[in-house]
Amino acid sequence: MIDYSVYKMTKAEWMKAIVISLFAVWGLTYLFYKNIIVILIASPLSLFFVRFQKERLKEKRYWELNLQFKEGLLSISTALNAGYSIENALYQATRDLLLLYDEDAYIIKEFQYMLYELQVNKTIEEIFLEFSERAHLEDVTNFVDVFITAKRTGGNIMKIIGATSNNINDKIEVRREIQTMLTAKKYESNIMCIVPLGIIVYMWLSSPGYMDVLYNNVFGFIVMTVLLTVYVAAYLLCNHLTKIEV
């Protein structure tokens, strides 16, 4: 099964990321240096953009798994309240989740794998612990730790699963509200990142030759390198400031 801390990009994702990153690197180096040699030398830097895209895809998968895990706990809680044992509740929850998600959904595959492990005589505690070790999600880890303790000491499993589901739902709603409030700021930061590049293009078009002093000489190379460094640092800072974990 999947180790969610490791993301393997598909061929389509690789191609898309490489194309976008190459165009980004080529565009930036052309604007700041206007030199084909510098463009070719800077091309390997596109790998950093590919890595950045890979991290974004991994974070997206974490978010989807967290949402689906919340729905899974709700389904298990409903089945437990209906009188099912935890093992049968897992089976019933899988059937319910198939009405919400495709068979390729992460939580569907996980629950189906858990059912298979139950058939080969693994305990529910071992199964949940294995899932927690692969998921690398705080909500999953906290739930499994409490669940295993309650299972071994005779705690109220229904109450624990219901409370955990509610806590995860509250965290998700808070995160959604934060993301909604940050959306406008993200648009503003994206516009601010485009403005400097737009100014350079405007100077090229409105005053041809005015910026030639900054190209193809040592002084211009140093100045444009400093400006490019500041620009990239500002872009990374904007992304960092608009990323809030809950």
C-alpha cells in the first residue's frame, strides 16, 4: 500500500511540471539576462520548480486523504451506533463510502485493504496502526493512539470515534475558512509578482534600447542577478506567508 510521505509523480504530471518549469526558467532568465548562454546554463534550475510542484501534489493528496478519512470515521460511527462490531462497521463503512467516492479513492483502497487484513487474522489494532504509520497525518495518528488504548482498556469505542470525527471536521472547517480569507491575499501576491516582470516588458516595448546597458556586460549581469535573487526571495516569502497549518 501507499506510503503517503512519498509521492511518485505520473508521467503526465512529470511532463506537465517539466514543461511549466522550463518555460518559467527560460522566461525569467531571458527577461533578466537576454542571453542564450545564461538561459541554457540556468535550465537545470527547472528541477527545483519540479520538486516544488511535487510537494504541492503531495500536500493535495494529504488534504484529500484527511477529508476522506473524516467521512470514513463518520460512516464507521454510524454503523457502530446501529449495533455493528468495529470489524463489521468497517465493512459497512466501505459500502457507504462507495456511494461518495470512486473505487480509486484513497480511503476506499485503504478500507478494502483493512478488510483483507482482517480476513488473514490481523487484529483491528494492528491494521489501524499500520495505516497510521503510512498516512503520516496528525489526525490519523491521534485517532489510532486513542483507539488502541481504548480497545485494550475497554473504553467506549463509539464515543471515541464520534469525538475524533467531530474534531477532524472542526479542524477542516477552520482550515477552509482560513483558506477563503487568504484567497484574496494570494491573488494580490500573484499580481505583485507579475508586476516587476510586466515593468521590464513595458520598458522594452515603450523605450527600445533604454535597458541595453543592463545586458551583455559584467555590471548589468551583477545588477540583474541581485534583482532576480530579490524577486525569487519575495515570491517564496509570499508563498510562505499565505500557507497556514491548522
